[in-house]
Amino acid sequence: MNMKRGPATHHIVPNPKGGWDLKRGGGERATSHHETKREAVDAGRKVSRAQGTELRIQNKDGRIAGSDSHGGDPYPPKG
């Protein structure tokens, strides 16, 4: 049985040992590790654009602080 999944994602998450990680949604290991959140977001945007994924950016408390869509939105806004 083939179940439809949501959009492919990458996540910027705080690393418990310090710094920030870029992870593929559902992945255990970090794609890359960065000292600052800004560096992680910049790297995440490049990877997300290249792979056409949604980028979700978390705060230190784990809440989603923002997201960037680089995938195939079904209904892109006009304008």
C-alpha cells in the first residue's frame, strides 16, 4: 500500500551539545552542523532550494520559528 506523505522537509534544530544542526525531515543524523543559527539557516536554504524541500526553522525550545518553501507548492500565490 502506497501512502501519500507530506512535503519533503529539512529542519534547522538546536544541537544539545551546542550550535545548530541541519537535518532532513525524519532523519536521525545531521546533514551539517553550524556554530550559529544564521550559518545553519543559510546552509539550510541552499540545500532546501537545491532539493526543492520545505525548510523549517526551530527555536531553542523546539518550536517552529519560521519556514521557507522551496518545493512545488500546489497553489503558489499570484503576484
